Amino acid sequence: MKIPFINKRKYSYLLSLILIVASVSFLALWGLKPGIDFVGGSLLEVGFNQVPLNSEVIQDIFSQNDLGQVNIQPSDENKVIMRFRNVTEKEHQIILNSLVENFKYQDDSENVGEVISQLRFESVGPVIGQELRDKAMVAIILTLIFIIIFIAYAFRKVSYPIASWKYGLAALIALAHDIIILCGIFAVLGQFLGYEVNILFITALLTTLGYSVNDTIVVFDRTRENLFKHKDKNFSEVVNESLNQTLIRSINTSFTTLLVLFAIFLFGGETIKEFVLALIIGTIAGTYSSIFLASPLLVDWHRFSLKRNE
């Protein structure tokens, strides 16, 4: 039984339009919440060993030492992530020693490693943050350009019934669809759950681009083969048959990938949770767009060209 992807494409267009409009609205309303990779600052994650976490004590430590404001985010049990302005190594040690001094009354030990344990410390200056932001944008733009060039070259021998560069442009529209939806969801997560975008998020975006275009090219490649095999069929029939032939492959690949990602999300720890969630969203969006968006766009483009010629 063949699924009529092309005949039902209006429904997939409608769903994509709703998701894109919602995502753009969320981005315009709240925007993405930049992490210290892009705005500069320090991040300190500590674990409290056998002593209860007290956020008010941590706030007092920063106030008493003139260290500015601190954003406190509990992670796992008896662990906390603190985000604050960029500090020197001396100020970093002051924070650690102050934590020990303020929490040692609940523990007989004077040792930092026994009262609290430093799990992670990152410090990024604002100049480096701006440089990383600029490089991230350049990396995304160059990736998109090279994807279009590669697809146009790979399909250069398939100039009928549509030009080879249109395959690249259809893939680019599908990629833009995936990226906008991913960013829109993270705008919501940033507003309500405090999720920040950092270098790992950019890595997730680039990974999504690679995964999505790979799935799209598989469908396009089968379309290219079927165009030579079934010259008696019209273009929409060839595309629909190609989608049905590659459907199981796309579902199986995405399903096994998601199994691994969900396992990492559940058991991989707090530090990579946001990164893995971005990969999960990107994988789902990429699989959807390669099946329900990229190829149907080729069919509509072809029909538009025929009507224009007539």
C-alpha cells in the first residue's frame, strides 16, 4: 500500500506553517537566552557533601564579597549551578573558601573536598563571547551555502523536469524549517525553564543540518534513480513512489537515533541535557521535513513552472 504523500501535502504544509509562525512569534517575543559562551561570565557548579543546599547563604556570599549578582540553578540532588560575572582566579578561590566557611558549621571537616566539591568552572570574557557568536553565525551560513553547492553538483545530470539547483534550494527551505522550529522551542524553554544557548547549542544546530540534509538527499537520490527508470510516469508519481520506497529507511534510522538520544538525555547527566534535547528536536524536525516538505516542494515547483510556460 502506497501512502499518498503528494496528494496530502497541503496538510503537511499547514502543519509546517503553524509551527513556523509559532516559532517566529516565540523568537520575536522572548528570543533565545544566550549563555556565558556568547555574553561572557563565569559558571561554577558545586556539590554539597552531606550538607543541605541554602540559596540564601550563597546570595549573601556574593553580596559580602562584592561579586555582583548570581543566578542560582539547582541541578541534581545537593548540586547547584551558579552563573555570575566574569571573575579572576583570586575571586574564584574566594567564592570556594567562602562556601566552605559558611557551610562548615554543618560538617566537622575543614577540607573543601569534604564539605563541597567543585564539579565545573568556566569563565569566558565578553570579547571572546562576541567572537564566538560571530564565528557561530559564519559557520551556519557557510554550512548552508556548501550544502546548496554540493546538492546542485550531485544532481547536475538531473536537469529534467526541474533544474538541479532547485533540489538544493528545496533542501535549504527544509533546513530553514528545522532550524526555525528548533530555535522557537528553545525560546520557550529559555523563557520558562531557563535554558540557555551556547556553543553546544550551535553544535546541535550544525548536527541537525547535517542529519536533515542527509535524509533529504537519500529521498532525492531515489527520485533521481526513478526518473531514469520510469520515464513514462509524471514527476509527482515518481516523487511519491520515491518517498514510499525510502520511508522505512528514514523511520528506522531516526528511531534508532532517537533511542540513543533519549537514553543519553535520561541518564547522561545535567551538563549535556540541553544539548541532547536540541538533538532530539532537530532529529524529529529533520525527519519530518525530509519526507513531508522537501520533496513535495519539488512537485509544486514543477507544477508552477508548467503553468507559467503554458
